[in-house]
Amino acid sequence: TYGSIKSQVAALGDVAITLGTAALWNPLTISSSNTAAVSAAAVGVPAKASYNVEVQQLARGQSIASASLAKDTAVGSGTLSIQLGTWDATTPPGTFAAGSAAAVDVTILPTDNTLTKIAAAINNASAGVVATVITDSQGERLSLRSSSTGAASGFRVQVNDTGDGNNTDATGLSQLAFDPENGATGMGTISGTTTLLGRDAKATLNGVAVQSASNTFNGLVPGLNLTVSQLTTSPAVVTVGQDVASIRKSIANFVTAYNTLNTTLADNTRYDPVKRKGALLQGDTATVTLSNGLRSLMGSSTSGAAYSRLSELGITLQTDGSLLMDGAKLDIALQDVDKVKTFFTIDNKDAAINGFGLKLKTFTSGLLAVQGSVTAKINALTSSVDDNTKEQQRVNDRADAVEARLRKTYSALDSKMGSLTALSDYVKQQVTTWNKNTS
């Protein structure tokens, strides 16, 4: 029984830690009025606020595709030079600004120049593009797309065609060139039907234009990442607020943990007038003191906060020692979470008037400490059980000794009786023989 009491005190202490720690009163809820278009995730502790987000453009990487070729056609040999950078399509044929990374050369040998093998060579080169062979009704196409999104993830493909020496004629390996600025359009132009240029995501946050290479905007708002998925026709409202439901649940968990312990204590200390019998711990000083101490704590006051007692939050102590939570009254109090937080967490440097969570934590920790009343009671009971076990063993040892002594005496007596019986039988036999002889 005291093991159960100790476990329930520990559970109450765990709840006290939640209620008494200021940082744990800051759970946030993040919502979006249009989750299909805009979502948000905390990456720290964002401020409570609302944000209007409009999405004008989604980020994408560049993609291009070659003309169709018959399956396993030998394309040609030479070198593909893949350079990452940004395309400006304002004025055809477009201009390309190379990025900071050096171009990557991919050598295509005459023995390995089908589209499938060329795609494998490009992927092995880690050039910042992904190559795929697409098969349709007309044959095979080589498709190249950026490994990442954003305008700066664009690329050009320049060719050194060793087959015919012409790098812009769209025959041989030049079929795989994409450098419209310099007249090499084997894989299309910047406005071709198989060409998609890389671009950044564009949106407005509370009317301010913002841009991101990916569809996730990092760092626009401290502690908050925004991810866009669709264009919008009206603002999506992203709201960061306090998670009152989580806080309410923590308070309800406290009431449940306390009532569980109170029931255990009450059930084990009551007297049944019908059966005229007390429960297991009825009259036990340590248990009654613990029960009284808990009830006193539930009615204690806190200084320096807008609320001074649990009853002001709608949590009242009943005549049987249990707590009853008035959800409606608690919800009214939680309209200003900071005031409720202060009631539970304020540190007045005085255990008697500290925040309720701190007082509860101190109380339960004291009970479970090495010299605490619950621990001391369990140790005393354990010691009593050990002493009782040892005494039982001593009684058993004495009984075993008496039994051994009695068995020894009985065995000796049995042996003596056996010899006397034999002597009696012999005498009877002699008397019988004597009577026969004298007759």
C-alpha cells in the first residue's frame, strides 16, 4: 500500500514540475487559414502574432528535355560541360550568369554514348543536375533538371563535340547542348515547350514582398518557418498563439493526480462503523499527517500574483478532501494565461507563499527525500518486515531443534520398547514351555 502511495506522490510531483516551471507555460499553437497554400512550423519560440501571407509564385528548378531518339541510339562523343547559374529570359535568346561553382565536365566516350549511359555519367558527376531517360510513343528523351529549386539553380550545358567538331548544330553530342545565348539549342530554347527555367518562390508577408530559393521561407519571422504550396487569391492568415488547451490539460492532470492520491489515503485510513473495523492504515500517524498536509497545501495562499488560491481558478477543496474543477471558471481565468502562470510559478523565496506549483514540488520532493516521511515510512515498514522474517526464522529454528530432540528421544524410547517387547515374548514362550512340561 505504501508503495502505491509513494508512486502516486511521485506522479503528483511530476505534475508539479510542469506547473512550477515557467518555461513549460509557453506552449504555442500555430494555425493557418489556408493549410493547402501556406503552413508554418516553429523552429524556436516565435512571438504570438498573426501574419497575412499571399503567394504569387512557387519555387522550382530548371528542367529541359532533348528531342526523341530511337531506343539505344548512339548520340555521339565528346564532353558535356555543365555550369550552374541564373538565366535572364527578359530578352531572347536569354543571357546566363554563371554561379560561383566551377563547371563540371562529363566525358562521353564513343562506346558509352546512348542516352541511358549518358544519363548515368551525368548523375555520377554530381554536377548539380539530375538526368533521367523518359520513354514516350516517339522514343527516348534525355531530361535534365536542377537538383534544387530557385533561380540560381539554373544551368547551361555546353558541348565539345568531338564527333563532327560542330558544337551548335544539334547533331551528334550537340543534340544535348543547352546554351541559347551562344546559339547551342539542341535541348531547346529558353522559351521552348520542353524548357522550364528555375525560379524563386515569391510572396508577401503583411504586405512586404519576400523571396526564397525554395518553397520554405526561413528567418522571415524569428522562430518560425513558412512553407508555401499553392498560389493564393486572398491572404492566408498564419496565427501564432498560446496553446491554452495544453495548459488546461496540465491543470486537469494535477487535479486527477491529487484526487487519486487522496482516494488512496482516505480508503486506507477510514473506519467502517458497520464492520467495526479500521482500514489498513487507520490511525497511522505518518499517513494521517500526510493526508492533512496535502489538504492544508490545497487551501494555502500565494503572494504576488493576481490569484492567491486555487479556488479563485475554479478548483475547490471538497469535504472528503478531493478537488473539484469548475471548467467554466478555469476557462475564464485562462483568458489571461500570464496571470495563471504567475500563480503557479512565482518565486517569493518563501515556501509558504511561493507559486502553487513550486510549493507542490517542494512538498512532494520532501516526502520522497531520503529523510522524507513517505520514504521513512516505507523504510520502517521494510525494516519491520525484515525483523519479523528473522524472528520467524528464529522460531522455526527453535521448533526444528525441539522436533529433532523429541524425535531422538522417541527413537530411543521406541528402540527400548522393542527390546522389552522381545523380552516379554521370550518370557511368555518360556512360561508356555514350562507349563507344557509340568502337565
